[in-house]
Amino acid sequence: MPVVHNRILFVGLGDVGSSVFDLFTRTPGQHIFLVGGRNPEALRYRANLSLFAAMQLGFLPEVQLTALDLWNVEQTAEAIARFNPDVIFCAATLQKWGAINALPPDLRDQLYQAQIGPWLPVHLTLVYKLMLAVQQAGVVTKVINATYPDVVNVVLSKVGLAPTTGIGDLANNIPAVRKSIAIKLGVPVESVDVRLVAQHHVSYWMSRRGTSGGAPFYFRAFVNGGEDVTSQLATGSLFNLLPGELKRAPGNLMTAASAEVVFDSLVNDTGRLIHAPGPNGLPGGYPCRVNREGIHVELPPGITLDEAISINTTAQQFDGIERIDQDGTVHFVERHMAILKDLLGYECRSMTLEEAEERAKELLAKYEAFARHHT
């Protein structure tokens, strides 16, 4: 039987992307990676680090580099068509969420109160251009989006451009939630299984404050292969160990690990049950099963898909996203946007998909002027 070589286009070799690439190159199988960027030579050293570490561990992926500029949809489409990838991974954004940590603490804390929703255009713009390029290239491929997939994937789904799935967010907290339940019930962690429907706001707050931040979610816990123990756990204190005894150091390792599970399931057809945000363009995160065909939501008993979607659609308002229209127009919550208006002089109550690029440029320009003034 001939050896199957999986072809993976990798875009966004930054902080998150580098950690993900480290793990992707150590995935069992025969893989050809094409790392794309505006300056391939600038990426060579970091790509080589992942490659040589993988070789040290006994893996032999092929790693290539190519010029690829997401701002140029036609050029990106040509690169995609030429390489014909089985999987595309994208971790591209115009500004990472933690950039505001460089501000003085009082201003940083004020900006964080706006939540991530009003910053959507800086996360949406490049992923939108990538998906336009995928469409223009006419290839059949799976796209893994690492950039605010709880909302970005939803917006793009409205125009038929949804990535296959997101990674991180909800998935990052599942191991700690399992460990917490094991401690509370006095059972081995390997016997604990959880099913959680939750949007980005919930996953962000549970690891930092031990609560859902007020947003709704749906939860079920099982032990020993199927015994439902949800009723034995107090909903109000479900996540209370995560910011204390089970607090983890900052970094991208959990996000990379969640991406690796998705990637391995896709290329090696494992059929593994995982948690992921934005599967097939749905809002928020869900338990899903992943195989070579793609990703499929697999809900626990007691909830329908419509109910799960409703929970996550309501929860995204806590992130500052009021609603998303059927044409992809995003409406932002006034009280969240008011914070950016007061601090940065930026205001956007609604945004069409076509306006995302200009809104991103405006928001970044005003933030950078603000940051220069205060740092």
C-alpha cells in the first residue's frame, strides 16, 4: 500500500503558531508542511527549530517555505492551488489579544473590561482574506483557525466561508475541569469525562476567576464510562479550583495541544472526541468528534443542537457581540464599545464583513496612538 503524504499549509508562525508547529511536526505519519509568510527567510530559523526538534524525537516531516501574503488574495489563492493542501492551519491576526498588557495596569484593566468582541475586526480580517483565497483556489481542504474562532468562524459561515473548526478557548480548560472533578469526587482523573457547551467568555473567565463570568453554559460530567455524576457537583463552584490549586502558568502550550489533537484526528482519522470552538461555523464551543472527513458536534444527553447554539449565542453578548446577521453584519454591545470610544476614540456599533479591513486599520491606528501616549 502506498504511503499517504498529508500536505499542510501553515500560516502564522508567531507566538501561538510556533508552539502549534512544534507539535504538528511531531505528529505520526508522513507530512509535508509548507510554511507561508511575507518573508520566508525570516521564518526559516523558527521553522528549522521545529523540524530539528521533531527529528531528534524520531519524526521526519518535510518542511518547505514559500512567500505568501494574506493581504493579497490572488497571490494566496495561487499558492494554495499550487500546493493543494489537505489541511490549512491559520494563526494570523493583526494584533494578539494580550498586547494591551504592555499598558499601565489601570489602563490595561479598563480596556479589558471591553472584552474581546469590539476587537473583532483585527482578528477577522486576515482569516477572511484566507478563506476568500481558499474559495478562489477551488481546492477541497480542511481549515483550522486559531484566531477567535468562537466568533470569526460564525461571521464567515454567513457567507459560506467558514473554516472547518477552531482550536483553543474552551478546549484549553477541559483537562483542568476533569482534574477538578476528580479531586472533588475522589476518583481517578482517567475515569472522568466531561461534556461542555460554552462560549469564549466562559472559557476565559473560568480559568481566571473560577466562574463563567455570568454567561450561560451547559455541562455534564461522567465517570467510569458513562455514570452521570453532574448532580453531585455544585454548578456555582464548578470551576472554582481552576484559578487556585489548578492554576497554570501563562503560555501557548494548551492552545497548541488542543490544535494538535484536532490535527492528529484529521490526518490520522482517529475519530477522537474532543472539545473545539467554532466547528463548522457554529458559535462558541462544543464536544465534537473529529476524523478525516471533518468535525461533527456530539452533544451529551439533555440538550439539542438548537439549544446549544442558543446558549452560546446568548453568551457571546458577554464578549461584546450583540448579534450577527445572516449576511455577516456584526452588531456590538453598546456598553462594551463605549469603553473603546472613551479611551481610544474608536466607535463601531455595527460592521459588515466588507468593512472589517478598514475598521481594523482604524482601531489599530487609534490603539497605537493611545499606547504611545501612555507607555
